[in-house]
Amino acid sequence: MSGDWLAPLMFFGALVLIFIGFPVAFALGGVALLFAFLGVELGYFDWHLLLAMPERIFGVMANYTLLAVPFFILMGSILERSGLAEDLLQTIGMLFGPLRGGLAMGVVLVGTLLAAATGVVGASVVAMGLISLPVMLRYRYDPRLATGVILASGTLGQIIPPSVVLIVLGDQMGVSVGDLFWGALLPGLLLASLYAIYVIGIALLRPSAAPALPAEVRSPGGWTLWRRVLGVLLPPLSLIGLVLGSIFVGLATPTEAGALGAVGAMGLAALRGRLSRKALWESLDQTVRLVSMVMMLLIGSTAFALVFRGLYGDIWIEELLTGLPGGRVGLLVVVNLAVFVLGFFLDFFEIAFILLPLITPAAQALGIDLVWLGVMLGMNLQTSFLTPPFGFALFYLRGVTPPEIQTLDMYRGVVPFIMLQLLALVLVILFPELVLRLGP
């Protein structure tokens, strides 16, 4: 009897456990041990293959590329807790408030800046929800537009460099993180521009949904306002330019640039007198929690991949994907559909660690540019933060919204922005030069 059925059963068994709510790291690790035992008993697996597991775990822990993840998370946490988001939102709100739809436009702009400065979705969504949402609701913004623009703008950190998603994708696909940063720059700005165009369209077509601030609460403007805007914008822009510029010109690796960014964020907070012991402790605590989750996922996915390959599952997946009708186009359609559907239920880390090691060999066999594919998947994974019922950005904002805002309003408000994300994804697929034009 052939053992070809073991690998597909292992794959779908892991998905079943994940979908019924079992923790992903333990689902992957538990399924790996179960099928290793089953494979040994049936004569299709050798226990000696598991001797490679400790070496692989130490390899993950010593991975220089993944070291960038805690640095960028720490950088973002410190900037958020030092009041950067609050300063940006208040100042940009004063600048754009006199315009119809100006508060929503300010949220898009601040979301873009925070994406490049922090890359931490939870911090961005919560900060904008606490500061901007009450103001927009007070001046009669449509709740669906207000929540939708906050949710969408808060997730821009997943595609605009320096993005933790792109670092993970680069590691899992064996692609230069710097190349992914270059490739994601134009698509990220394109997506932010689509959000801004949508807000302008709503302001023109439905003025009551996005009114301007009343005259009595507008800022007096003048040089004082512009000096304040420059004072708020210059420090984070300088840090962004230093971090990304050092990567793009080749002076530093993403890991070294992340360390520089974390130190720079501490310096900015200290200059403003906001580097308190409490803020530093909370930033370190959040960083440790997120990195610990990533490490557990990596250990579980490493065990799963080891046993899956021992049962020749990698060959099964590669033959399945390369044999799809349409060749490259067929693979891109199936992979993007799979990632989009899984995004309704799983976090982007979980999707990346489960699918990417299986997709990459097939993509290489079909001659697909991995940088283009990586940015494409990064944009697709961004939707996982917005798609109901388990979009994490929805949970973040739900925790800080007033009770009169219904969850259904949030779902309805985010749908147009999901459509814009899918439009941007289609443009990236149809025009690869959007990704490859700025490459080194």
C-alpha cells in the first residue's frame, strides 16, 4: 500500500485543528508528532529525521534576518508610547480639518507616516481610534466612513517599509528583505493614494458623510500652525529617512537598521521628555510578547515542515501547484485566493509560516520572480487584518469604540477599503513593474 495519502491527510488535519480554534503553533507541532508516529508505524517515516529538529530550532533562533523583527516592533512601540501618534493626529487634524473630508484625509496621511515609522498595526489602529474617532463622530462623520478609514490606514504598516510582514516573507522565501522593501514602496504608496481618492470621492458625493470642521473650532492657521506641523513631522520623517535610507543605499542590513531605529526612537522620546520607565517597560513587554508568539509559531511550523517533507508532502504540493491549468497564472490565482480566504480566519504570521514554504518551490519551478510574489502576498496578507470575522484590526478598534458604534457598522465601513486593497493587488499582478521598477 502506498503512503502517498499521508501528506495530504497531514495537511488537511492541521487545517481542521486550526479552524476549530486550536492554537496554531501547537496544532502544527502536535500534527507533526502524530504523523511522525503514524508514518513510523506504517513504515513510511524514520525517527532519525527528527534528530534534525534541534538544529533547525537553533538555526531559527540564530537567524540574523529575523532579528530585525524585535527591533522594528520595539521601535514602533516606543514611538507610539512616546505620544508620536497623538501629536501627528492632532496637528494634521488641525491642518486638514477646514477641508471637507479633511479629518479622514488626515487619518490616511498619519496612517502612512505611522506605517513607515512604526509598522505596528495594533498601536496605529488603537491610537487613531482613541484620538481621531471621537472627533470625527463629534462633527457628524458617517460612522462607517470614520471606522473604515481608521482600520484601513492603520494596516498600512503591513506593506509600507519597514514592515514586519516583509521581513518574515523575506526569511521564509529566501529573498533579500531590502529587495522586498524596495519592491513594496510604490505599491504601498499606491494603496494609501487609493484610500485618499476614496475619501475625496465620498466628500464630494456625500458631503454630509465627511463635513468640514465648523468655523468656530478651526485652527487660526498662519505661520504658527506651519511651524508646529514642521516640528511634529520632521523628527519622525528624519528617523524614517535614516532607517530606510541606510537599507536602500546598502549602508546597513535590515537588522542593523532596525537596531538603529530602536535607538533613534528612544532618543526622540528622551528629547521630548517622554522616555519614562513605564513607557520603556510597556514597549519591551509588548515586544517580548509578540516575538515569543512568532518564535512558537516558527518552532511549530518547523516541526510540521520537517515531518511533511519526510512524508514527501513538499513534492505533492509542488506537483499540485505546477500542474494547475494556466501554469503561472493558475498558480497566482490559486495562491492569492487561498491566502485571501485564510485571511478571514488566520493571522498573517500563521499564513506565512504554513503556506510560504510550500508555495515557494513551485513558484521557482515556474520562473516567477520571488520579489514580485512576496510583495503581492504581502498586500494580500494585509487584508487579513480587515476581513471579518477574525480581522485583528477590527478587534483592536472594537476595544476603543463607544458603544453606540455597532460592530456591523465597522464591517460595512471596512468593505470599500478591502475592495481598494484587492484593486491594488490586481494592479500589482497586472503591472509587475510597480514592484520591480525601484529595485536595486
